[in-house]
Amino acid sequence: SGFSILAGTNVSYNWLYIGSCYRFSEDNADAVAFSAGARLGKFQFGYSYDYTVSKLTNTSGGSHEVFLNYFFEKKL
């Protein structure tokens, strides 16, 4: 049990954005993540890399993620 916190920020300019965050728990520093991407209309796509800072080390080379999001309209 315990807690886990993900703290970070994103900065955007027009349709591009970059961001970073730090993930840690009560007794363990876990990872630093960096992301970048773009939003075009209702689609957002990008890339994220998690760099492990815990005792697990980066033997695996970190974690890579490519994503595609679609934003639905909310009808009132």
C-alpha cells in the first residue's frame, strides 16, 4: 500500500506540445518521462519516453510509447 504521485507539466505552441513528468511513491523514486506530439483537429499523436530512476536501472533501455488519441464531442 502507500501512495504514488505523478507530477509534471506540458507546454504547447499552436498545435505542438512538449512535456515532462516525475513519478514517485512513498518509498521509491520511479521514473522521469518526456513527451512530445501534435494535435490536428480531433486527433492527437505523439511519443513518450520513460527513463527509470529507481533501483531497477535502465537495463531495458527505458520505456518507449507511441500514441494516437481521438477527442469525442460532448453533447449538452
